[in-house]
Amino acid sequence: MSPTARYKPSLLIQIRELARRSIMRTVRQPASIVPATLFPLILLAINSSGLDATTEIPGFPTDSYVTFALAFAFLQAGVFAVVGTGQNLAEDQVNGFFSRLQLTPIRPAALVAGQLAGTLALGLFQASSYIAVGLIAGGSIEAGIPGALVLIALATLITLAFGSIGLIAGMRASTPENVQGIFPVLFVFLFMSSMALPRDLIQTDWFRTVATYNPVSYMIEGIRSLLITGWDGEALALGFGFATVILVIALTVATASIKSRMVRA
């Protein structure tokens, strides 16, 4: 009996080792961390200065466009999570790491959880950074400190949900560069939401309809409720609900894809 057959690490040990590798790889790649964190802040600054007059529209929920636009930064971080996570998995396939893992008793669930650990760490850093910058820029969190913690939790859940979509893209991509092709598609979903205006203030019927059926709108509005309203149970339930549904579906598909790849190998 081979040593591998005699010893099969537990699922927790497998997740721990792969998570440590994923986090260290993320930390050692400032070229991935800096753009993914700064780009949403740059857009926040541009939108806040250029669309500040929007707050004068009757019915607009706040007099601070910084506070209103801050929610969008968290969703942009999710888009970068798709690309970053997908590229990391695609790179593991190209450099042979994934093939070597197939020679070990690794479980698909451990591989998925381990890959998302770096995404989780980056998501926590981004959420904390956006809150700090938003407050410095004059934004506010109506729900207070407890609301800030819930905001970080929701933003992290959204990042994991988008990161799980990245795992699916990474499994299907032949090279890390191919994953970048999904970036424009995801940005369309962001802009076809209630990003720039509340849905009830969107005058174009077809755009309002698309935004209403777009799950991104509800995740944005969940975050926005903590910033502007305080505590809105319905908005938070919808935000957490849609993020959870996307996470569960994406994780299921990603795990099945990895398991299928291991079986074929």
C-alpha cells in the first residue's frame, strides 16, 4: 500500500493548506491587489464629482452622492474577484499544479474553498478600504458601527459569490488571459442596474425593467440601505438572499466541473 493510500488528510487540513497557499499568492501579487482596489475608488471619485447635481432630483434618497455611489464600489470589487479568481485557477491548470493535485487524495470541495480563500482575504481588505475612504470623503453609514459590520459581511458574501463565478470561468478557460474576456460582460450587468439612480427614479421604461430583473440591483440596494436608510429589513434580505443564491449555484457548478475534470483525468 502506498503512503498516499495509507494517509488521507481530512477535508479541513486540505482546505487549510490550499487556503494558506491562495492567501499567500494574493498577498504576493500587489499588481492584482492595487488595481482591483483603486479602480473602484477612482470611478467613485469621478462619479461623485460629475453626478453630484443628481442629489437635487426630487425623491433622491440622500444629499450626498458619495454615500449613494459608495455602494457601487463594492460591486466593482466583485467583478475583479471574478477575473482574479478565474485567472488564478486557469494559471494552476496551465502550470501543472492542478494536474499534480489530481495525483493526491484532494477533494473538489477543498480545492474550491482553498481557491476562494485568497478572494475572501482581498474582499475583506477592499470592503474595509472603501468604508474608510468613503467616510473620509464625506460619506456616511446611517446604520452606524453595527451597520458597518453588516456591510462588510454583505460585501464579503458578494465577493465570494462573484469569485465562485470566476472558478467556473477558470475551469473553462485554456489560459489565464482568456478569463479577462468575461470582464466587459459583467460590467454590462453592473451598469444595467440601479447603480446610478434608484429604480423608482429611472424614467426609461425598458431600462427600469432590466434593472428590476437584474440581481445586481438588489445587492447594490442592500448595501445602499445601510449607508442611507439605516436598517431596511427587506433590502438587506434581498441583498443577502440574491448573493447567497448566486454563491450556492456557482459553487455547485464549480465543484461539479472540478469533480468531472478529476474523474476524466
